[in-house]
Amino acid sequence: MRHSLTRTATLTATALLLAAAPVVQASAAPTAAPRPTLSAKATVKSIAAWHQFRVYGSSGHMRAGTRVTLQQLQRKHWVSLPIHMNTTRTGAYNLRVELGLRGANKIRIVGGGAVSPTVSVTIR
């Protein structure tokens, strides 16, 4: 008899604690982190082969110091060129570029999980 009274008292105490506990509502949907972005512009539209020009832009929603790399479209494949730098603390970058592949060249910047829009430069 004593055992059943103790068990009943424990169950009653547990029920009172559960009834007094605040109700926590789940949020409707967690907010997704913003996607990293890159912009890109070239200082020229057309230039002679192996002459220097600059590709510059800014990054958004990524850490300062993120490495960005120049890519060139070659035979339907994007090839990373040995031209890279880390973004500044404001997210900006400025690359010196020399290309020798004559004709219309498509280039872009990649880094930090982002890809910039394509920029066209004609090499004469």
C-alpha cells in the first residue's frame, strides 16, 4: 500500500511540473544564411596580347581575406589561371591580368563558394 501511495505522489508531482512548464513554440522556418556573391569588371573591353589590364570587383557575404582566383573559358571548360589574391577587409579585390589567347576571351572570378558573372575581353 505504501508503495502505491509513493508512486501516486510521484506521478502527481511530475504531472504538476509538466503543467507548470512554459510552452515553447517552434519557429516557422529557420532563416537561411545569405549566399556569398562576387562582382567582376575589367578596365578594358579590348587590348593587345600580353598587355596588362585589371579585373576588379567586390565580394558580399564572405569573410575578409577570402582567396579569389581568375578563371578563363578555354575550349568549353573553365580553367583557373595562376592569378589570385585575398579580398581586403572591405571585400574588394583588384587583379593584374595579362592574356595572350587572341580573340574574344571570357573570364570570371571564383572564390569563397561564389562565382562572378562572366566578363568579356577581346585580345588583339
